[in-house]
Amino acid sequence: MTAREADAPGEAVPGSYTLDTKLSGALGGRTAQALERAFGHRTVGDLLAHYPRRYALRGELTALASLPLDENVTIVAEVLEVRVRDMRQRRGSIVEAKISDGTGILTLTFFNQRWREHDLRPGRRGIFAGKVGDYKGARQLAHPDYELFDESIELGANDAATRRWVEAPIPIYPATSTLASWQIAKSIAFLLDGLGTVDDPIPIEVRAARGLHGQREALEAVHRPEREADWKAARRTLRFTEAFVLQTALLERRAELRAHHAVAREARPGGLLERFDAALPFTLTDDQVDVGAQISDDLGQPVPMNRLVQGEVGSGKTVVALRAMLAVADSGGQSALLAPTEVLAAQHLRSIARMLGPELSVELMPTLLTGQLPAAERKKALLRAAAGQSRIVVGTHALIGDQVSFADLGLVVVDEQHRFGVEQREALRLKGAEPPHVLVLTATPIPRTVAMTVFGDLDISTIRELPAGRAGIESHVVPLAEKPGWRPRVWERLAEELALGRQGFVVCPAIEPKVVEDDGETDAPSDVAGPATSVASVLSELAAHPRFADARVAPLHGRMSADEKDATMRAFAAGDLDVLVATTVIEVGVDVPNASVMVVVDAERFGVSQLHQLRGRIGRGSVPGLCLLVTNSVPGSLARQRVDAVAATLDGFDLAQVDLELRQEGDVLGADQSGGRSSLKLLRVARDGDVIADAREVAETILAGDPGLAAHPALAAAVRRRLDDEASGYLSKG
Ligand code: ADP
Ligand code: MG
């Protein structure tokens, strides 16, 4: 007996439950428990939002030749033959059935279940699910679950009812080894039968204008389609619903943040900001001026600012943020700058002190406050923050620690948003008497629709233009697949740059053979195979190379201690090293104007944005940059397209868009998007930009007329459901 038979629910009484009914009440404890354990589903709404991953057809057969080993698969196939034999070593029997798609063959094995022989008769078709194993070189499923198609219906028959049955797509659900796709389908069918009316979160006129279905209809069609067109239309409706509910939630959150009172901060005439501006050794770019004006507008309001400033490395975000801090200091307040690492915090402090110059530094007393400070220094820093002496406090997460207090915290600047959770921002927010203004800086250009989805509760400013006076970067692909002979030339070019007194980077995907640098980012592509070039191998290659006999070459990677890394970076910055052979650890933080050349080996192993960020490390001074993207990838492949795209433009925003388009679906928001409760379901930011933008506009209009959603109870309920579902997940990543 299978779990399915044991737990088969009876007939559902129509109208017995709503989306909020607990599964335990609707399906029975065992099934509910299994669903919660496997997917975290707790309510009817949760399970009905467990949409099929794809649809199979009874007439179709799944290609068996390409089944991935060790994965749970659900396939449609036909039984070829079945045999029972007694085991040799032990008592008991084995039923072996061979199933086929017409080309490949897969073996099913069952121990001590002789009766399967009569079930699995040759010629029968069905769907089979299990983990793909390997037995003596042949693919097999041991103890698979299966459901055979109704025998009384001939696949070849031609009456209308049969045709409908044959044509009806079979939903294939995300399943686990304990919960097969059709068990999930049964539970869902039961729920759909018993579901009462579903109030529509989307107003009828919005639906009508877009040709969308009602919710009930869409749920029915996505789970029990009669034909392909049904589930396609249903997905369109559900996708819009998802975008719409999410945007409403984000916009509500934004409105909530703005419902707090904050102290308005304005620069004083003749004050600190004016003095700073007067002493600036350069003219602000137009973008810096514009974004600066948006920020000072925000700061001047009695509601907390929540603004994201995106701009490439070197676009002058720090200057913009510092000017905001000076405006706050003018009004007597303090600012906290949060950096993702200790090294970056220290670097921020140095560059802030340098930009302020000696006089302003004395007045503002910028102070470093990190977890690694010696006790005495830390105590001093804590006092300065608490007493309000230090108007600018720079640190890491330690700044959020309980012991840290501020006299009058007016502004929090968060550098590199995505490493900081909302809870952390919240904790900092609570450090002021009234919530401080929040400015978030990110060097990762974010396409508009992604920003809308991921940072939908923030206002967004963009610095697109880089300060003038940069000498620029030339980028070239070195295509070893077509031109293997070019490899020596790469090292020649590096040597030529060194001969001019300049410095360079060689970036590798691995530290040692077989040790790939994993910086915890999800950017690394998954479509490249074979061994990756390592720091170790490049080091020995350069050591043996006559042109580098006198070069001072050092490694830099994540296996070195923080001190070692810091010392190496300092030595490089001081000009005591010529070449850093590094992994992606140089991605953030290194600013060496004399570094003119970067060689990226196995460039196809890096993501588009990652390559672009890496390249930002050169061409930072008046020395022109040269970036050589060395790759073995084949022309036209996705891997090569990434590398070509990076070589073709220096515009990070264009590249972010390209990146979005080249990525496999589901990769955009990182691993969290691919599964689990706290994720997007049918919506894909890469593909559904238009839907997202449309949904946001509709949400804005509705909230403008009905801020509390009093007249839109179904929408309010959908938003609440979404927020409950994701309390600790996706939204809090923003
Ligand atoms: P980001 O924080 O965006 O990486 P920074 O604010 O650190 O950029 O600026 C990078 C470098 O460019 C700094 O040395 C800074 O002094 C300089 N810089 C900033 N704005 C300008 C400008 N408008 N003109 C010339 N140089 C600038
Ligand atoms: Mg910066």
C-alpha cells in the first residue's frame, strides 16, 4: 500500500474552506504534516500556490537517456517488460520492470512486492517518480512511486472523451522523495473541490483591462487544466497577481516607513557642508549634484528618508554620502556609516578623513568603531559616539551592538545593501530618539524592475556618469578556443605594463587546483565545466617566466588571514608589489590608481556583474586601464556571450541588463528564488519586467486612493498572507 492510498481523502464538501484554512483541518494531520515538513505549507492558500513546475502529456514520453543521477524525477513512460526473480543471497524476491520512452530504458526495482508484477504489465503507461540511481552502469529507480494511466482508455482511441483525457496536461509538481507529484495533485484537487469563493485581490476593472481571469478560475486552471491554453492563461493571471500583491506590500511598507516622524536636517548657511564644498578639489558631476539635491530634499523633511543610491565603483557615492553627513552635522546630528567588512570600514574612515581635511576632521572627529578594536580604543570610540563628540562613526555590524549608543543619530549610511538585512537596519533605526534617515549605497547596478522588486520600499537615485579625468579602460577578449597561440601574448602585455612602472592584477577562479573561491555570492555561473585555473598555477607560471624574473608577485585570496590580506593589499597600494594574483576577494575595496592592467583567466567562470566589478579596480587614476578577458569558451555559447558583453561596454547599467537577460531564470535574486517559501513563485524578474512595472503602477494608484486598503479587503488579505508567509524571508532581504 502506498502513502497515497492510505491517506486518500474522501469527497470534499464544496465551500468547506477558504485560503486561510489550516491544512491540518482540511486534509488530515498526516498529509498536512508531510506537506509542512516538505515545503512549509500550512494553509490551503499555501498549497494552492504550490504551482506545477511543468506539465506532461499522457501521450508524451520523457527522454530517459538524459536523466540526471541522484535527482528526484517524475517521468511519463511505458512498461516494456516485467520479471520476478528470487534473490540469491537472501530470502525474498525482486520485481524488475523495464520502462521506456521508445529510445532509453530505465529499470524499476521492488523488493518483496511480487504483486507489482501484475500491476506493471507490458504496454501500460503511467507516471513514475523516484530518485535516479545507478546499478551496474544502468539507470534505475528503486522503489519508485508510480501512477498508471487508466487502462480502459485507449491512447489511440478517437472518441471525444478519450481525446480530452489524452490531451489533458498532467501537472508535475515540485515533489520530494516522500511526497510524489500526484499525491500533491490529489491533495490540491481535494482542496479545489472544497474551496469556497475566493475573493479577488485584483479589482475587476484591472482584470478586465488585461484579460485576466478571476482567482478561483486561475487556480482551477493552473492545477487542473484541460488543455495547454488553460494553464498558460492561468499563469498569466497568477503572475500578475503575484507581482501586484508584492508591489502593494512593498509600497505599503514604504508608506509605513514614511509614517514615522523624523528630525528634519538641513545644512546651515556658512556651515560645515559649505566649507567642505568650498574646499573640494573637483567639481561634482551633474549626477552627483542631482542625487545630492534629492537627498537634501529628503533630509529636510520631517519623515525618515529611505533612499538607495546606486552608482558604479568610483562614481563618487562616498562623496555624496559624506555631503549628507555634513548636512546632518550642520544641524547638530551624528551619522553612522556601516560597511560590510572591517577592512572596508577602515578604508572608509581613511578616505573620509582625507576628504574632510585636517580642520573639518578635528571638528567632526570621524571615529572607527568595529569589533576588532583593542578594548581601550573601543571604549574611547563608544564614549565619543555616546557623547555626540564624534559626528561620523564608521563601523561594521558591531555598530548595531547593544552597547553602542549615540547622542543624536540623524543619518545611517549603509554601504553595500545586499549584505545587510532589514532587521539590522531596524536595530540601528531604534538607536535614535526618532528614526534616523537611511541612505543605502550600492555599487551593483540594478535594472529598474529588479530594483522595484528587491528594493521596492526604497526611493532610488542613480549616479550613472563617472567623474571626468579618468583615462578609461580598454577591454579585450582573448579567445583561446580559436586562438590558442595568444596565451603567451597575454603575459607579454602584462610584462609591458610593468615595464612602464605600472601594476597589475591576475584574477583566477580557483585558489589551488580544485579549490574554488566561494565568496558566498551567487553570481558565479553554473554552466562551465572542467578544472578552473588557480592562483597557485598562475604563480608558478609567472615564477618560471623570464619576463617576470624581477617582478614582485604575491597571491591574494580568501584562504589568507584577514591580516595577511590586509598586509598584501597595503603593500600593493604602496607600490611594493607589482602583481597580485588573486581571486574575487579583490572585488571590493582595493583602490590603487597605478594599477593599469587586469588579466582575468577563465573569464567565463565569472558572472557579468562580477567581471564588471573586478574591472573597476583598474583605470582608477590617470593611467589608462587594460583588461584582458582570457577564455576557453566557444564562440556563441552563453559563457562566451557573457565575456563578450563585458568587453563590449563599460556601462554597468547596460551590463546589468545583459546579465539579467543571459542568466538562467530564477538566478536573479539568488538561491532563495529557486525554492522554499520565501520566494517568488511564477514571477521572474528577468522576464516579467513589464508585468512588474504594470503591477506597481496599479498598486500605486490603488494605494493613493485607499491607503489603508479599506475598500480592497481581498487585496489587504492577500498582502497580509504574503507578509505572514515571508516574515523572515524575501521581503526582509530588502
Ligand atoms: P564610490 O564611493 O562611488 O566608489 P568615491 O566617492 O569613493 O566613489 O569616489 C572615487 C574617487 O573619485 C575618489 O577618489 C573621489 O575623491 C573621486 N571623485 C568623486 N567625485 C569626483 C568628481 N566629481 N570629480 C573628480 N573626482 C571625483
Ligand atoms: Mg565608495
